[in-house]
Amino acid sequence: MESGRKIVSTNRKARHDYELLDSYEAGLVLVGSEIKSIRAGHVNLREGYVQARDGELWLLNTHIATYDQAGQFGHDPLRPRKLLLHRREIDRIMSRVQEKGLTIVPTVMYLTRGRAKVEIALARGKRQYDKRHTLQKRDSDRQIERSLRDR
């Protein structure tokens, strides 16, 4: 935890499937039972993505589990959630998404001073051979590190 930032959930699949270019911090519009569930750590970002609608950015397909104590006043776990960013950031992101092959994926959800934040990243999809190359490079780096450490 650096500077009061408690990480609730990370999207490790995003780093494997995408080449992450730029990242932004965004707030979330939530209901009461959602923030309680986030504080309990019941979040899954794996299948989540961000979509632009009517000049706003929305976090879709992110699973925030229902909060048991909410009873009938709970929330839908997969409902769309509005992201809070400055207008110039939204405009910059939307113009970059118009480029071929770019998408927006959530990478980390965390709490800062009691507020839920999500880090979103502009990403370009990796091809299968890029993924294999990344794994081979990581393995070779580990072997080099081991050999240097053993000497």
C-alpha cells in the first residue's frame, strides 16, 4: 500500500492479452451496497471493459458481488457503472480509441481515502506470437537472474 491506496482487485489477464499504452485514474458512480462489497474485496475485473456512450465512459461487465446484508435493496452485480473523469481526459481517450485497434480496459480497482477508484488503460491487443514472445523473454530473464545470483 503506497500513500493510503488499498488494492481491491487487479486484472492480470489485461497485461497478458494487451499491450498497455496509457493509464488513467477514474472514479466510479456506485450505490451503497456496491461500495460495501468493494470494501470486502468481492470484485472481478477479468471480463470488464470500458465503452463510450453519449460523451461519457461506462465500465461494463465488471462483477461486483451482491452484498448479503443489503437484502432486497441490493444491486445487480453486472450493471453498467459510470466513470468519473475530467472532460479533457474523456475527449483525449475517445479520440485515441478512434485509432485502429485500441480499446480501454480496467487494470486495477482500489480504495483511496474511502473512495473507490479504477485505473483504466488504453490498450492494443496482442497477437498470439506476441504473447509467446513475452513469455519467452520473461523465462530467459529469470534464467539469467538465477545464473547471476548463483555465482
